[in-house]
Amino acid sequence: SNGNQTEDYIIAKKLYDKLTSIGYNVFFSPINISEKGKSQYMIAIDEALDESNHMIVIGTDINHIMSEYVKYEWLNFNTDILNGVKQNSLLISLITENILMRELPRPLRINESFYYTQNEGLSKIIEFLTSIVAVKTSDESSCNISGRIANKYDVNDEAEKSRLATQTKLSLEIDLPIIKNVLSDRKNVKLLDIGCNNGQWIRSRTESFDNIDTIIGIDIDKNIIAEANMLATSNQRFYSADCESPDFYEKLCDIMNENGISHFDFVTVPLVLLHLLSPFNLLKTLYKVMGVNSCIFIRDVDDSLILAHPDEEKIVPHFLSISDYVPMTGYRHCGREVYDWLYTLEFRDIHLYDASINTINKTREEREYILKANFSYIREDLEKLYQLKKDEKYKKDLLWIDENYEKLEKLFINKNFFYKNGILIFTAIK
């Protein structure tokens, strides 16, 4: 009202400057409209809405966010997401502490939101964006590729099937006591397994229980679901669905109605969140279909927790650095974010378990299993990325892996070599 720049503008300009400085293509109307020479503001805004892959709504006052022109922009962008016009797009809010999260309009409240504070400034939102939205390079298509969205691996690939089977076997002795603790006092349990694959993981964890009424498994791949149903017992049913689809909640409700389920008592999400564009959205959906006192079990990964010694040539860190940039491997630091999501959704009795697997007192065969489960996927995923983009960096790293994988094998065979992976398990009660 006094002609000065609003705090909203100042924060937005800081974010614009930061994102553009690290290579993102950003539309910010005070700058971009003048650059384009547009005299009609709304035409320029509509063009920006059509061209943009993601939107960040910045506000210091709820009235600013709900003002006519601002609301027009985020509401239309959200409509495009819901209608499938924009696929794998993010609608993010950056607000100051005088706006309560519950005050945000529903389309913003159910998506990722960040607080801008004096201490943290833009650090959290920048960390989030750089972890899942890749900077577009000159030879890429018009769509940005995200570390969270371009990581669907081929579950029908025989090498991947073998690796997953090994991973399932190795983690059984860690998962089972936690699941027993959750299920021991429950009756007529209705269980939902997200990312069920062919059902081997959930079957191996529940076959000793006689108090499970129904197991519902969800996976995106139709072929693997067909295999799961062929192997299913009488109380197990498996369905193909994309848990990031806008209509996933409706599909899940249809599955529940088909099976006479009003709510789920136990929900398992093993190594799924790291492969998603918006894990928080999935957790919000799962919260809706859980009953009071229901439990959620989340297994995820944070590679920053990996330990490897001795490794004088730094072979393990080099493998991990390659894994970090290959989108098919998932967001390898997802585990650190899980507590925040559970706390925000108001889950209670949140527990964290160190679910890492290590090489101490393991046989040579067991060490080879650990190597296979934790490293074999990196080359296969990098090869797929190279075939897709033909980037010389990827070719160079493929050659490095071929030259050094044998050295990695020798490390794991050596009994004095210690390795611990970065797997975490969270449980929480609704």
C-alpha cells in the first residue's frame, strides 16, 4: 500500500536468484514479463502456466495467497495436475511462520509446504528441489527429469528379481521382530502392502501369523501383480495401481469396498518412498485409510549412513556418488525425511530402528549376498541411463565400474572389511 516491495516479493526474488544461479529455468513475473515485452499481464501468466513444469506459491499472509490473481494461478495449475494435463508436476508452498499450515487452502495444504524462517531461509526448499528436480540441460526434452520420478525400475528384469529376492532374504531377521511386536496383540488384521512386487516380501513376514484376516498388495506393474496373484494364498489379493496417480485414493477405496474393508490395521511401505515424486502425498492417502490405533511400517534408505572400512581407494564412496545421480536408483537420502512427514501428519508413538545390514561375522556367501543387494543395481541402472541419453559422463562411469567392480568384490570377501548399509525402519501409530 505504501509502494514498497512486499516481503513476499523479496523472498520470491531471493528464490528466483538462487534457482537461476544453479541452472534452473524459472518464471518470475516482475522480471520475465518485461523481458518478453508483454503488455497484457494475464496472457503472459497463462503462457507461463502452460510452459512450467512446477509451481512454487510464496506468501507471508494468507490473504495474499487467496487474492484474486494469485489464487487464479495456483488454482489453475492444480486443476491441470488433477486433470492429467501436467504429469509429475509439483505444487509447492513457501510460507512464513505467521501463516498456519491448516490455514492453507486444501490444494496447497495437501502438497509439499516449507516455512521460510530467519534461521533456515531458503535452505530446506532448495535442498528439496535440488534433490528431486534435475537441472535441464541443452540436450534434454522439454520435461525436467526428477530424481524421484524417473526411477521406475524394471521389476520383470531377471537380474532385478534376483537382487530383490536376495534383499528380502537378508532383511527378514531384522523386519520380523518389529512386525511381531506390532501384530502380536491384534485380531482380524487387515493389512495393506504398498510396492508389493510379487508378494514374496509380505508373505515371508506374515506366514507365521494366524491373526491376519486379509492382505492387500499394491504395485504399479501389471505383470508382477499377475505373478503375485498366482502365488497368493486364500487371504491375499494383489492389485495393480499407481500410488502417485491423482485417482489412487479412489482406486484404493474401490479395492477396500470390493474386499469389505472399512480401514487397514497395518500398512507396510518397504523401500517405496525413495522412488516417488511426492512421498508425503502417498502417506497422506494411507493415513486416510488407516483406522484409529492402526500402525504404519516404513522401510527406507539414507546412503549417508553407510560405513565402509578399510577402503583406501575410496571405491565404495565412488559407487555411491554414481548411484546418487542415477535417477532409477531413487532418492538415496529419503530416510532422513520420514520422521518429519510422520510428525506433520500427526502420527504418534513414532519409533526408529536401525535396520542396517553389516558384514560382521558373516560368511563369504553372506558377504557376497550383501554386495549383490547393495551394489549390483548401480551398473544396470547407469547402463539404462546411458542408453537413454548417450552422455559421455555416463559412459566414463560405466567404464570405471567395469574396471573397479572386482576390487569391490575383493573388499567384501576380505574378512577385515567392515560394511554397513543405510537402511532405516520407522513405525508409527495413527
